[in-house]
Amino acid sequence: MSSPRRSVLAMAVLSMLSEEPMHAYRMQQLIKERHKDEVVNVAQRNSVYQTIERLLRDGLIEVEATERAENRPERTTYRLTAPGATTLTRWLREMVAEPAREFPEFPAALAFLPSLDAGDALGALRSRIASLERQLAGLDVGLAESGAVLPRLFLVEDEYRRAVVAAELDYVRSLADDVAGGDLRW
């Protein structure tokens, strides 16, 4: 039997169920309420249900109960299995310990930057700088507000995202300066 396929959403579902049994809508709701949707894509409810189906097939979760309240659709509550708990721990250790080979859009766009003319590239870089500055300010506000009520352990992903955004902002500013100053030539 092959090992269950790891994904960020599957890890989030297993993590939610490690707290208590719940239904799919509640998992999605909690992820959003806790602002974990900044790091876990739950925009499409269908992807949550597809992930749950896969985790059921893999034996990592199981149905605890199916209920129907009046005038409401049937609601299935899921719980974590022992293999699910073991898999969650393994996945988290691997995700923390081993850098993943990811393919974000920005480095790919930089790889093909020569397809733009210098003026267009500079305009796009300046737009990105403004966007990154807004993101950084938002992260600073969020960290300050959340830090007043939550222990740091629950904010480390936001600290990381802030550090990444700050590093990207520094790089993009430097790159824009090089384009504007003619140090990066087409």
C-alpha cells in the first residue's frame, strides 16, 4: 500500500480533527477564523470535501456521525484515526524539517523578465513594491493585535510570512533601483 499523498490542505484537515471531531464546513470556518487561510487555500469548499474523501479512502480519518437537522442538509462529522494522528505528526516534522521544491509565480516571472522592456519591467516592479509595502504594514498590524491576545506559538507563521515579505521587498527595491539606474541592462 502506498503512503498517503501529503498536501497542505490535508495536513490542515488532520490538524483540525486532532482538536476534536467536526464537519467539513466547521473545519473551513475555523481555518478562516484563525486566519490560517493565509497559508492554507480553502477558497474552494469543494477542495476541502475532495481532501476529506481522500483522507477517508486512506484511512486517516473516519466518519463519527451523520446527522440531519430540520430543513438542513445532512451533515457528516469526521474524526481522526490513529494512523491519521501518526501521519499528521510525520507530515508536520517533514514540512518543518525539509524545504519543499515549490514553484511560485514571482521567481518564474523574473526568469522571463527580459520578455518585457525595461520601462514596463520597472513599472511592474514599482507596483509590486507598493503591494509588498501594504502587505508588510498589514502583517505588522495583525501581529501587534494578535500578539496582544495570543501566545507567540500561534503567530509563528505570520512572523515567517513577515520576514519573507520584508526580504522580498528589500530585493525588489534593489532590483528596481538597478533597472532605473541602468545597472541592469536589456
